[in-house]
Amino acid sequence: MTEAGPYKEARYWHQVEEGVLQCDLCPHQCRLREGQRGACFVR
């Protein structure tokens, strides 16, 4: 069996512009670039 690693593909987000996604998991609806964390630290 191969180990998948510590990461899973995220759900509950959509891309709003090139290089920016919006997290839809909590009411903050954070807009994030790669490497950033949202207000609730889910992403």
C-alpha cells in the first residue's frame, strides 16, 4: 500500500481570479492566494 501523504484535495472553495480562491467552508468566505491561511485556519 502506498502512503498518500499529509495532504488531501480540498473541497468547498472556488476560484475567483487567477491565483486566488475563495473558501466556502465558513461564513468568513476568505479570499486566499497560495500559502495563505484564512481567518478560521481551515485552509
